[in-house]
Amino acid sequence: MEAGNKQRRPVRVTIANQSFTLTTTGEDQEVVDLANRVDELISGIAARSSNSDPARLAILACLHLADRNLTVERELKAIEELRTLFRDRAKQMESLLDQAIG
């Protein structure tokens, strides 16, 4: 096996009372944990919904996860903008210190 080339393995999980065999090159438990989170999300949506059609529940879960993802992307963008601002200010301060010392 080449360095960095990990072997894919099957992992069995259950989501919304349906079994799936997923493949991973990472940690099996991580896949199981993710599947459990999705299952809990779908179960929570089903508990609050009058329509428990599996496709509808899956779509609502996807929308929820997409919203969460968008929020995280926005937060990361704001953090990157702050990093850029701090980097620029640090360069300005370094320049001012160089002028004061020199």
C-alpha cells in the first residue's frame, strides 16, 4: 500500500430505521457518530412533524444541515476577514516601529 493511500472499509449504520453500508478510509466510529447525529436529527424532525414521509423528513434534515453549513461558512468568512485586518494592522505597526527605531 502506498503512503497516504488508505484502504476503504465498509461500515454498517442505521438511519431512520434503514440500514446502510457506507465506506470510509477514516475512523469507523466517526462514520457511526455522524450517522447517529443524522438519525437523531431526522427523529427530532419527525417528532415535530405531522407528515412522517421518509423522503420529506430526509429533505427537511438536508435543509437543516445546509442552513447550519451556510452559517458556519459565514462565520469562517468573518474570521478570515478579521485575520486579514489584524495582519494588515500588524504590518502597519511593524512599519511604524521600524520608522521610530530607525
